[in-house]
Amino acid sequence: MAKAILEFNLPEDMEQFMLAAKGRDIMMTLYELDQHLRSETKYAPDTMSQEVHDALVQVRTTLHELMDSNNVSFDLIS
């Protein structure tokens, strides 16, 4: 298996370095948000209004659309 090597010129490239270093954490945060929204809508309590339910569904749909437009997928998580 080939290894990828990333090189950064610190401190000038600190932002790019931090994004590369924290990429998995960022992805897991998106995944956890997606799963929370899924759970909230799938198992919506009787006390949740239809408007709130629809808003949560729309937020999850928008999250997926933004990920698609940025070529990001939960398939990367193993």
C-alpha cells in the first residue's frame, strides 16, 4: 500500500495543517449530527409538532446536499 505524505510549511500553513489533522474529527461531528437528526425524526415523540419535524428533516436534507456539493460522503467512515 502506498503512503501519502503531506508537507506543511509551518507556521504559514497552520490553517491547512489543522484542517488535515482534524479532518476525521470534523467528519465524525457531521456524522453524529446526521445520526441525531435521523433519530429525532424517525422516533419523533407525539409532542413534536409537524413544523418542527419538517424543519429537522429539511436540516438533514440540506446537510446531505452540502456534503454532496462538496464531494464529501459518510462512506469515508469505516
